[in-house]
Amino acid sequence: MAIATETILKDGFTGYLARPDRASGPLPGLLVIQEAWGVDAHIEDVTRRLAAAGYVALAPDLYAQGGQRPEALSRERLTDLLAFASQAGASIFADAQGRAQALATRPEAERARLAESLDMLAAVGFAPTKRDDQLAVLQAAASYLRTERSETKGQKVGAIGFCMGGGLAALLACRDPRLGAAVILYGSAPPPAEIPAIGCPVLGLYGGKDPRITGQVPALVEAMTAAGKRFEHHVYPEAGHAFFNDNRPTYDPGAARDAFVRALVFLRDALPES
């Protein structure tokens, strides 16, 4: 299938959009919400895959302002940081001593660049105080699909997110009453107090060897059930965090394949064309 791609630059967001080239609409819209590593080659690839499945898929860049990212969060710098984190281990984000030890093994100039990017990522990507700003970007992107994009105007819009983006997909379900569906791949659960506001079905896909995230699932199931919300979930016992990302050493092809099928079936049912 021919897939058309473009960069969207609006007042409220910048994003990478992919759509089936030979389909003029109506089509459901789908937000693809990035990992901490930004809208990178992996997220762009996933966006095209979802477009090939029949969606107008849009990946908003949560780090860009006016179309530009801070240099420390540029695509090249985040690619280098991901390679460093893949080698040093995810504990570098929570363990200051481990981070310092890992950085000390790198040449001085590289060490300074990595440290700057780590600090910026902590301030812009991971900081809880930035969640409202990130949700505003996602809501602006959803509004664009609902009201401005000819193929998706008036159609349902859903969200699928990965890692950091998975947690944001869950929060968006709490904050956007018009969201049609949310798919969480190894993302944090939303605050229990916000769960009663969810108005769409939610699917969660998790790795059994990802206790920091998957350990939240039993409480999420309980809260969603108590609030009368539709929540489907599946845990892949042998998969770790980021099992869907085929650019990372944690990639699990079996879990990724099954998760993609589950997500497509869920979205097909939750986002019918009208």
C-alpha cells in the first residue's frame, strides 16, 4: 500500500502524519504517542504501519516548540542517548550513582553531551509538571484530526502510546471526553482519582518482566472495574519493557506481533467509520 507522509506544523503542535495514499476518507484518526526518545525512526515506522492498517495516524512531537526541539533533545542527541541507555541500563534514570559511573566511562565531550541530554529529558520529558503541557499538545493534535483534516473530520479519534506515551494515552483518556479509544503499551496507570472520567474503552499491553509498570496493573484493573470502565489487558510473561520497539535490545518479536494484532482488533471495534 502506498503511504503518504507529511510534517504538520500548527500553532499548538508539530507532528509526523501518515495516511493511506489512495483513501480520501472517511477514516478514523489515531494519535501515536512517543516514547521518551521522541518522534524517532521507530515511532515514524509505527505511524506508517498504522496508516497501512487504514488510519490517518499522527505522531505529535512532544518536545518541539514552533517546530523546533531544544538542541539537547534533537533527534541525533536522543539517538545517542538511547544507545547509551541501552548499554548502561534503564537504572541510569533513577540511580544517580549508577548514572555517574556509566557516564565516567565515556570521553569528556561525549559525557558532557549525554549528561546535558539526560538533564533536559528529566526536565522536559519525565517531569510530572510537564504532563499538562504534553496533554495540551495531544489535545490540539486530536482536535486537528477531528475538525481540520478532511479525511478524519467528524470521525472518531483514538490514541496508542508507548512507555511514556502509554501513560499519556491513559491520561488523555481521562482528560478528553471525546477520545474514542486508548491503547497503552507498557505505560504507567493514570491516577485513581481521574479514572471515573474515562469515557472510552482502554486496552493495556504489558511485559511480565517489567515489574515497575506491570506491577501497577492489578490496582488499575480494580479501579477500572469499580468505576464501570471497559479495560482489557494482556501480559506477556517473558517480555520486558519496550518489547514492541524493534530498535532496542528488549524487542520481543512474538510479543510485539501479538500485541499489534490485539491493538488492531481493539481499534477496529472501538473506532468504526461513520
